[in-house]
Amino acid sequence: MSTAKPASNAIATLPQLHPPGFAAPSDPLSDYFSAENHQRALLNILEDFASEKNGLEHGLRAVLNILDDFDAERARMQGAQRAAINILEDSVAEKTQSEAAQRSMLNILEDASEEKARLELTQRAVLNILDDFEFEKAKVELTNQQMEKEIEERRRIESQMQSMNTELLAANKELEAFSYSVSHDLRTPLRGIDGFSLALLEDYGDKLDEDGRDNLHRVRAATQRMGTLIDDLLSLSRVTRTELILKKTDLGAIARSIALELQKTQSQRRVEFRIADGLQAFVDPHLMQISLENLLGNAWKFTSKRESACIEFASTRRDEDLVFYVRDDGAGFDPAYAARLFGAFQRLHDKKDFPGTGVGLATVQRIIHRHGGRLWAESAVDKGATFYFTLPNTKHGGGTDE
Amino acid sequence: MNDKAILLVEDNADDEKLTLRALKKNNISNEVVVARDGAEALDYLFATGAYTGRDVSVLPQVVLLDLKLPKLDGLEVLRRVRADPRTKLLPIVILTSSNEEMDRINGYGLGANSYVRKPVDFNQFSEAARQLGLYWLVLNEAAPARRG
């Protein structure tokens, strides 16, 4: 743009018609009209004009340059502007994107906070569970301790029971050996006493008087009673020794067959047996047969002085228990002596009236006890007797455990 | 009635005398060989000890065997008799005081042919002897004698 300067100088110097470096003529007119001078002046003017034109051209060119420059500048500016717009556009897109991103970030954050809340909740729950767990653990530990104590106690009891069991087994074995010995050895001398008493009676009876023969008969009777006692005692101990084998059993059927046998022994007697139906029980049939033989046999025996009698076998309900009973209308007994009824060899009646060894009810009691039941009796003298027993393995209504 | 011997294995002298009396009373006239313990019973049957030289092929018609015996008890005698081919089929009646379940189970288990309990009452004992004689000496047909 330095080319603009000469143009302004040319305009400023225009009124000066004489070229610089020429001295003004002393006589202007004469000088003025001189041809040479005039030509020269014209030339100067032309020269000046040319230079002026040059300058102007310079200026114009400069302006054009400037304009050119300006255009380029403008294009550049436009480019820049476009770039800026692009940038702006980009930035807007960017911004939208970033906004979306931000929004999604926010969403994520929101989600995250929800997640966090949830996590916190979960954590709290877990903590609660842990708390509970601790509590539970403490409880379990306490229970464990108690259980350990119980186990220890149980072990102690078990070892105690084991040693008791060993003792019991030893005692049982001893009882077994004792019974075996009684069974073999105690009866043999009795056979001798009886046999040789009879031999005396048979071979020398005619040499004895009535009293002598009577004495020998008494020896034999006593011997045979002793034999019966030993047998009863052995059967009593067998009740304890034999294994209990529980089965669903019809007690009524057993009672009916026993009643038939009893009626056969004294067919002239008028005895009515009332045996209920459905007397089912879960018992050892062999041992219960022995029990019922004794109870019904007693009823038969103690009604023997009656012209006619009634013997009943049935069951009833007392409180929660199913109670079986054998009832007769015979001699009965004084309830004051009821406690002695079930002891071995205890008798409440005269042998002459009612024979027996006094082992029967002791045997019945052992059998009922072995079944976990109870046995008791109710009676009054001459009012008959009722013997009750329970069998705990037998459910109510005659149903059975199996 | 058969004239073969009866082997009575009995350690009690009273029971021996009573058994002999009961047999006699019932007109059982067969010879009765008495062994007073288990070992003696086996000696008789296998012709050993005091019975060395006895003809082993001659066996008693029936053995009345008590269980409680000195030396070898009745069950052991039974075991050995059944284990030997010469006496495997010999009729053996256990005649004893006890009726213990275990004795009966073991007796039959070892191959006894019969089990009779000696009653205390001599009349009953005598009746048992009569029936035993009738059955084992008259009714029952023993296994044929072993040859060779």
C-alpha cells in the first residue's frame, strides 16, 4: 500500500506549473513566450503527467491489489467463517451429542443412583441377614452346647445302660442256668420219692395198716404238689426269660378255645362264657394264652361252688385307656388283701376249697408288665371278682399297631 | 415183641431202678443195658473201653437217653452217634426230667427220634414206659441193619 503516497503528492503539486529545478524567469513574459521553454514545460508536464499516471496506476494497482487482497481475505474469511460455521455446526452436533451423552450420563447416573439405592438396600438386607445369622449362629451354638451336653448325658446313660444290660444278661444267663438245673435236678428226687412210695404201697401194702398206707399216700401227694410247684415256678421264670414276639392277636378266639377246654374238664357244670367280639390286641400270643388260661382258669375255679355261673371277657374304656377285663360271679376276695394277690405263692383261699400253687396271678402280672401294661383287680367277698389289664401297644377301639 | 436190647443211658440209680420197674411192670422183658454216663454209652455202641470185643453190628432196638450226664452229656452222645455211619439211623429217645425249650430244640436238631419227659408221678412214668415199649419195640420198624 505504499503506492498510494505519490498520488496525493501529485495533486498537491499541480498548481505549480513549472517543473521543479527550473528557476523562475526574470522576465516572465519573455520567458514565457520563449518556445523552448514552453516545449520544455509541456514535456515536463507530460512527464509529470506520465509519472503522475504511473503513480496513479501504482495507486490503482495497489488499490486493486488491496481489493485483491481483500477478496482473498474475504474468501479466507468466508472459509474461516465456513470453517467456524462448520466448527459451530460440528460443535452444535457435538453439543447435541454431548447433551445426549450428558443426558445418557445423567440417565446412567440416575440409574446408578437407583442401582446404588438398591445396592444399599441389598447391603442393608445382607447386613440384616448377617445380623440374623450372628443371632442364629449364637442360638445354634447355644443349642449345640445343649445338645452336646445332652449327648454327653445320653452317652453316660447309654454306657450305664450297657453295663446294666451286661449285668442283666449275666443275671439272665444265671437265671437260665438256675432254671435248667431246677428243671432237671429238682424234679429227679421227687420222682424217686413218689416212685418208691408207690413201690412200697404196691409191693408191701398188705403188710402196712391203714395209717401206714395213708402216710405213704400223703408222701406221694406232697411230692406231686412239689412237682407242680416246680413246674409253675419254671413256667413263671420262663415268662420272664422268653423273648417277647408281638403279633396282631385275637384275644377273644384264644379265650373261646380256653373256655371250651375248661368246659370239657367239668362238663356237668353250668357256666356261661360271655366273650366279646373284636378283642384284637398287639401282643405275644403265646404269653397272652398263658395269661388268659390263668385268668379264665381262676374264674372257673372260684365259681365252682356256684350252681350256675357267668364268666365274662370283654373290653371297656377307662379315661384314655382301652381296658380288658375278666369278670366272674364267684367267691371273690376281700379287697383288703388285694395287694397280696399278685405275689408268687400268695393265696387268699384255703387249698381245700380252691386248689392251686399261687403262682398263676404272679405269672399273669409278669406277662402284662412285659407288655408294658397294668393289671389290677376289684372284688368283694362272695360278689365275684374282676381282673382288669391294659396292653399299651393296642390302640383304642381294638385296633392294632403293626 | 422183639428180643433186642434196650440201651438205657441214666446216671441216677433211683431213676434206673424206677425205669426198670416200669418196664417190668409193663411186661417188657427185653434185656436192658445200662450205661451210667455218656462215655460208657459210646463204649457200648462202638465196642470200645469196657465193651471191647462186643459185636458192633448188634445194635440196641432203642436207646433211652438222659440229657444231664457225667463226662459226656446226652446231646454230645447224640451228636457222635449221628456222626457215625454205623449208628446214624439208630432210634434214640430222649428221656429226661426237663422240658426246657432249648433241650427240645437241640435234641431234635441233633436227630433225636423222640423226646419224652419223665413225670414225677410214678403212675404216669409207668404209663410212659408202657407206651414207649409198645411203640419202639413193637410198632416201629427200624432201618435195616447196615451190611459190611
